[in-house]
Amino acid sequence: MKRINFALLVAALATASSGSVHATPLYHLTNLSPFGFTTVPNGINDLGQVVGQSTSGHALIYTNGVITDIGKLGTQPISAMSINASGQVVGQGTSIPGIGFEYSGGTLVNLETATNGKLGPALAINNSGQFVCVGANNSGYIYSGGIATNLGNLGGNQTLGWTTSPNAINSSGEVVGNSYIPDGNGATYYHAFAWVGGHISDLGTLSTNPSDSVDSQALGINDNNQIVGASQLGGGTYPIRAFLYSNGTMTNLGSLFSTDLASYAEAINNSGQIVGYSEQANQGDLAFLDVNGSMIRLDSLLDSSGNGWTLLSARAINNNGWIVGQGNKGAYLLTPVPEPSCLILSALALAAFSARVVIKPGRRLRVWSEPH
């Protein structure tokens, strides 16, 4: 019997699979609303745990069909904003501004109380347990090892609002967000910033006119220091466009339709997949997935589980490509469906292995090995 060369089979099939049926992922949709979520889940970790808020004002963790109810801070409703791989959660109050919390090992801590009013809403946490907050004096902080470090600001006026709002943090403790900046005429606007190595820097805007008083904000960062967010293009309120900031360059990602008022890139994973939403004039929002600079309407990538769904926003994406957001029927979780070529590869690999196994009467099972 001719033996099958397993290595050659796998290599040939892998080559064939490179021209796969789906150039972009296909997704299966799980409706999170029956598990008690309100319309917008806020975060997901690489284990697929999702966090958000319940209809009763409790913070929630969803883990493979099981709900952990974090509860409230006294009588105050709270929303879980971010969860790391260890299950640590941070979030904020939803009825009283200035309240933030950390949840770890079954213990819920009011950050305002624990830090004597220094820290408030906590918006993102990394796998090392570092998290970012808005705190006293309208300043942004990174909290690490019991120490709260002020992120500084771009020179804005604190009386007009949050001087620095940190929105995301990566595994290296690098922070992005937006910070108010003077326009030279007695007013302020805000720019996207990155806080790296203890220093805050202005990422600029998508405007080509340096004299424009244009807003921008950074909303996500991955471990490759790629940053996403949104920026106005000119002096008016619209249009606003999603951007990718990488290697010192801010790139306009466009929008789903040329007539859209705005697009916002909410998050980016380590593979460079970007999620967000595009705002249509008088027609509502539509969620998108951007892969390699190609922006695709997210609900066009659903399998039959998504029948009847319109996906309005995509809030977060993990490193496995799982996505959470809001749709017309409530909160959702998307998980990639294996492509047909991958399933065939697995099946043929198993068949190839089986073909190499020979059983002879009275002898133990053994596996053939190729001669060297």
C-alpha cells in the first residue's frame, strides 16, 4: 500500500485554502439581550467574556452562556466597561457622574471612596491589571500597583470639561484618549493623544488646514501601537471620519457610504482588525469591520443566525476576532465561523493520519514513520 505523505498533503491543502471562499470572516451571532444585557455591551476579553450593564442597572459578566451579576455600588447603577484575561473588571456609575469601580475576585470596590476622591470612572483595563480613569481636577489617570499617575494634558482649560479623558490601554501600559487643547483664540477643542513612556503627545487630526479648530479622539490601541479613533475633517461639525494612526501617520479610513455624516473606529485587535460604526444622515448607524483598509458592513458577514438583524454599532473586538455591539434586536456577540477550507483541511489531516496507521493481527498499534 502506498503511504500518504502527510506533510505534502497539508502543504498542498493549505495552498489551496489561500484562495478561500470568504475573503473576510463569516460570523455567528449570539443574542445577549436574553441574558439581561441592555443594548450596548462595552468590552470583551480574549476568553470571550463580555461585560456591560443589565436592564436593572447591575454590571454584568457573560461567560459562555453564564451570567455573573456584579451588582451596584450601594443604590447607584453601574456599567462594566472593560475586562481583562484574569476576569478583573472596571467601570463607572451611570446615574451619578464621578463614580468608578474595580471588581476582582468577587469584591467590588468604589474607587472614589478607596482613593479619597482622587479616582472616578474607570474606562479600560489591561492584562497586567493597570487601568485608566478620569479623576479629580478633570484629569486622566493610570492606576498601577496602588499608584495613580496623572497623564497630564495638552494645555486645555479644565473649567470647560474633562481636561484629559483616557479611553484605552494596551498590554504595555500605553494609553490613548482625548485632551483639551487651546486654539489660540481663547477657546478650546480636543485632540487625540497617546501617553507613552510617561509623556503625553498630540496625535493631531485629519484636517489638512493647520488653522482649523478641529476635534479628534483616540478610542482604541493594540499591542502593536496602532491607534484608532475619529476626527473632524474641517472646521464644521461634519464630516467626521474614522482613522488609523500607525508609525506616525493618521490615515482616513473613510465610511461605509460617501454620504455618511460620520464614522468612528472604536477598537482594534492585534491582527489589525478594526470595528466601529458609520452614521448615516436620517437613517441611523451601521456597524463596520475594517480589514486591511477595506471597510465592510458588519451585518453582511453574518450566517443564518443573523437573519433579521441589522447591526448598528460594534463596540469591541478581541484578539480572536470576537465582536460585541448593539443591533436592532439588542446586544450581540459575534464569533467567527470556520471557513470551509479550514474544515476540509482538518478532516483530511485526520484522514491522512488514519491512513498511516496500520493494525496487524496480534500486534500492537503502531504508526508508520517516513524513512530519513
